Amino acid sequence: MQDAKKIVSITLIPAVFLWLVGYVAFSVSSLSTTPERKSETTDAIIVATGGNHRIKTGLELFAGGRASHLFISGVNPNTTKRSIMKLWKGDTALPPCCITLGREAKTTRQNAKEARQWVAENDYTSVRLVTSGYHMGRAAMEFRHAMPGIDIIRHPVPYKDYGPGERRYWAIAFSEYNKSLLRGLILFLAPKKKMPEEKPGKERE
């Protein structure tokens, strides 16, 4: 009995310590992460909805000419394209084309699946992924698994939803950290995917 307790202590304590260090590192990284390759343009911008300022950032990048197409995944079925465009208050007008709304996704995994099909239909090879800093690690993991061979540039939202002084932030970081660990393990063991074939005749909005 004593030996069993000793074995548990030897294995459990280091594991908890590593988990705690990882959680702190994840939380700090989420607050300090910055957009990659800021001046580079891509075929499209993809926004994964769910946090504050994500759509605003996507519209900002789109108005700035950073891509020819904006895809917003996980949009409420009752939300129209017109109402999305009304959110833009910048000095530069939005391009007259092309914003596409994806309405099927309700999870990050579904965001990646929804975007994967859209990217294949448009034959795109590069995208700028927009989401909150605390969500970016898991989102990028899901998108890269779903879209092998596509150049995915990470663009965490520069406007912070919550600060380190707010309890809400640490609760979100705690949840995201554990989800990232679990999904990372699952995706590591999952077979690699291939991009679907482009469907001919698809018109762009």
C-alpha cells in the first residue's frame, strides 16, 4: 500500500506541475501573441466567430485590401450580410465583393470543416485566420489538420476581450488550455486528411 502511494506521488506530482506550468505559459502567450506576416496578402480572410472584436478585425483587414474574399464562419442563421457590413465604421469603404457567411458551424472543429469546403470550392491556397488570442492555438491546430497544404497565417485579434485582471479571462484560458491539450492529442493520433476536390461552377458572392 505504501509503495502504491509512493508510485502515485512520483507520477502525479510532476504531471500536475507540468500541467500548471503549461497553463501559465498558455495564458501569458494568449495575451502577448501578435499577428503573423502583417503586411502579407492572402487569397482569403477567415473569421471564426465566438469572441469580441473578431468580425471587426476581419472587416478591418478586408477593407485594408489584405485579401480578395472574406469568409465568416459560424454566423447566426438570422444574421444577414447587410447587418455584418453595417458593423464596419472605418474610413475606408468595404469592397463591393466578396463576403461569404458560413452558417453551419457551432464549434471550432466545425469552423475548420466549413472553411475547408469553402477554400476547396474557391481553389484558394492561402488564408489569414482571425480569432481571439486565447482561441488561436486550438483554432490553428484544427484548421491546419483540416486543410493540409494550405498556407494559414495566424492573426489573433489585437483587441483584448478580457484582461489578466479579470476572472473571466482566467476561466476562458483554463477551458481553452484543456481543450487544446485534448484536441492536440486526438489530432496527433488522427489520420491525415486530404483537401476535397474543387467543385466546378461555384459562383462567388
